[in-house]
Amino acid sequence: MDEFWAMMNTLGDQISYLVEKAELNFSDVEAVRSVMGEIGKQMELFMKNIEHLVAQADQCRRDIERPRSVLYDPIDDEA
């Protein structure tokens, strides 16, 4: 979970920087487009990282459930 929040903070910082940069060059349409493109790239990277974290969380869940079922199934059978 800490990794998720670190990624959120990093993305927020990067977007803030890019927005400030765009505001400084607001009169230059190409500069604004460039910054918006960078924000889009950062969002794509962020989404890929989120997908990776979801996959890791799912694997952790499975890794926890497997030994749990090995321990609890025999107990349930006796009850």
C-alpha cells in the first residue's frame, strides 16, 4: 500500500510541475499541447504501475489463501 501512495504522490508532483509549466507558457499553444501530452504519458505509466500493483496484490492474496486452506480444511473436516 505504501508503494501505491508513493506512486500517487510522485504522479501528483509531476502533474503539478507540468501544469505550472503550462501556465507559464499558456500563450504558446504548442507548449500547452506538449505539456498535455506529457501528462497523458505520465497517466499511462501510472496506470501500468497500478495494474502491476493489482497483479501483485492478487498474487499475495493467493499466496495467503493457499496455506490457509491447507491448515483449515483438515480442521473443518473434523468438525
